[in-house]
Amino acid sequence: MKLHSLDRSSLNNSSFTSKINEYPYFLKVWHYHPELELVVVLKSEGTCFIGDSIDKFESGDIVLIGKNLPHMWLNDDNYFQENSNLSAKAIAIHFRENYLGNGFFETPEMIHLLELFNRAQFGIKFLKINKRLIQEIQTMLELEGFDKSIKFLMILNQLSKHKDYKLLASHGFINSLKIAENKTLDKVQAYIFKNFNKTITLQEVAQMAHMNTSAFSRFFKRVNRKTFSRYLAEIRIGYACKLLIENKYNIGTVSYESGYPNISNFNRQFKLIMNCTPSTYVKEHIK
């Protein structure tokens, strides 16, 4: 899966873009762009890949994605079935950090918004959002010019003060994005996200990076602050957690779908990363 750079700049003489996207399912494109993106999921569910995180999304979710942070929204399998009457609908707002001019958000009155933008480099999922805020965002889409700009500032202000949220991508992943000439990492990470539930060896990704295995292993650990095997295991177990929470499959099937044909190895890796067994995880998260 290739990592795509998309152009989200405004073409309508506006400092930011905002629109409602509605499709039978979200486009399966692993991509990034220099604009921050505020996403409000109005309808649909599936898996959200942001940086190296894997998280379930559903209607009512609000996520702020930082500039140049790779991401992809993947709907559940039933959205792709023939004759499916399901659809995916979301609000997408794209804007630059300096969309109101250089220095605007560095003023004392606006510095808390700049801090919000800085946190967004990891991707922010806002939790326990009041439905009224979603209605305000929908109302903003109907406004124009000055009124729309002021409304958007007020929405950002509310999000900056919302205390219940979680950061998505890891520090190691973000640090890897800051390294110059990271096209090799883009290629490797895109390959991992496409094939994480299949057999992936250190040798094949090292070859993809045009390095010997020892050099690649040192490079990967320096950039991501974890070994390649740990990085891959965290992605697989993250996906397994998502499947377990959905409660559609038994643990054996989840093990296989996550890239672990051997359930004993799956249980061992799950406990190593989550500090509990898959069955305990299910009991704690499925009420």
C-alpha cells in the first residue's frame, strides 16, 4: 500500500476547507497532507489507522489529525459486500497551523490553540463528546466568511479545553516522521500496515530499505525506539483488540486474523503487550 501525499488546500478563497463526505464506504487510501484535519464521523464504523495506532471508529467520533501524519479510514467488511445499503458519512475540515496568518496563534489569547495543534501531531481522539458540539460543527458548514471563521475558532477553543481525550500515534512513530529523507520509512511502514496480518520477516523489510538486516535493525530501533519485532507485534495486537471489542469472532479466529496462526504465540504476545490475556481483555471491555 503506497503512502500518498494529497492536496487539501482551499480552492474557494477561504482560509480553511470544510465539507461533508458521503460514500458507500471511505476510500482505502493511506495518505498524509500538510494541513491538519478535523474529522467528525456522522455515520459508519470501522478501523482508523493513524500513524502506528489502530483504533475502532464509529458514529459520533471526533478526531484531530496533525499535519503530515499518515492516516486511513477503513470501514468494516460488511460495507464492501455486494448490494450493501450501508454508507459512510463524515465532516472533514482541513486547515494549516497558520491559516489565520503567521504569529496569530502565538499571541497570549490564542496560545492554547497552538498547544492543541502541537498535540495533534500524534492524532487526538476526543472522548465523551457532547452531541451539541457536533451540531455546532454542522451549523458552521452553513455559514460563510467572517461568521464561519469565528465559529470555527470557537469550536477549536472548545476542543482545546476538552480534557477527556487520547493521543493515538506513538512518540517513536512521530520521531520517525521528523527524520529527513524518510521515503524509505514511508515505504516500509506502508508495507507493514498492508501486510501486518501476514508473515513479515526482518530480512524482507531490510531488503526493501536496501540495508542488511543488522544495519536496518539498528536504524529501525533508533528511529522508532523499539525493535522491529515489537513494532509489528504492537500493530497486530492493536488490531486484535479492535476485533475482540467488536465481539464478532472467537479468540482463535482473532488470533489468525491478526497474523498469529499459532494461538499459543498469540496469547503470549497479547499478554506481553497488554499485560492480560485475551479472555481477560474481553471480560473487561465487553459488558
